[in-house]
Amino acid sequence: MIHLEITISDGRSQYITCKLQNCSDGNKSKPFPGFIISDSLVVQDEYVFIQVSVSGQAVHYVSYKRNAFYPMKLPKYTLPKDLQIISTDENQVLAAIQDSHQNDSYNLYMSDYRGLFFTLMLEDVVSTGGPEDNVMIDLYEVAGIKGVFLSNKVVENQVKTYITYNKGRDWRLLQAPTTDLQGNKVYCEQ
């Protein structure tokens, strides 16, 4: 299946799909019937994400296993200025959301298996602008160990590194080792 975001003559965008072997005008389908915000289509594993403008505000939609689209249910105090899909591993969506009051940080949210209902995992994660206006979130998954993440978080105007061993349910400050590789004492103040 090919997933396309096409712009029609009046500048509006649509989400279109068609089969790879026979992708012609007659065989295209519109999984979402309306228009979407340009450059908002994200297809990742079992999920498809789009944004729709409603009264000038972006509303985020998700489709799980290519079924119907539903608006993503974020906690009611969340006012997203930007939303980045970080991961869709293990049938959950990990999203970074920049609230309207944030500038250099994002909050991390984890979803249910459908990518529909989200709960807060970690607040004020450091972010930086990357090349071509890409956003880089300071969140790192430890390779080969499922559910272990490291993240840099702003705490009282300082950046501190936190770790979770259970996919974000519990976070704790990363502790410095007592010695380095040569056995010398490490002096690290909190």
C-alpha cells in the first residue's frame, strides 16, 4: 500500500492511498474524507497520523491498523503547539508534545494500544532545533533493553538526566558512578 499526501490546485492537502501494483486515479482511495494540514501525514508501523484544522486550531487524528480515524485524546489541560511522534514500538505511541507555554522543552506522553488515549510520562524534556527545522528531543532508548530510556529534563533552570526502567512509568535521577573505568573516585555533586 502506498500512502500519499497530495496537494490539490487550491493549496489544500488530502491523504490518499493506493495499491503499489496498480496506482492510478481510478484506484485511489481517501481513508480520511476531508482535507488535512499540509505535511502532517505520518505513517509508522500500525499507525497513521494526520492533523486537521478546526477553527484555526490543529486537531490530531490517529488510525490504528488502517481503520477509521479518531481524534487523539490528550489530557484536557494539554494545549499542543507541536506534536512529534517518537516511537510506535510494542503497540503504544510515544509522543512529545510542546504545550503553548513551552519554548525549549516538550512533555512526553504514552498512549494505549490504539494510539488514542494519552497519559503524561515526563515533563519539560529538553529540545533543540535541528537542521531544516527538525526538532530534536533529548530522549534516548537504550539499545537492546526494552523499556529503558534516558532523558534530559529542565529542573529549576538546570538540565538533569533521568532514567526509566519501565517504559516511562517511573523516572529517577541518573546517579553518577562512584569510580571511573580506572578505579579513580568520581566527584559529582547533585
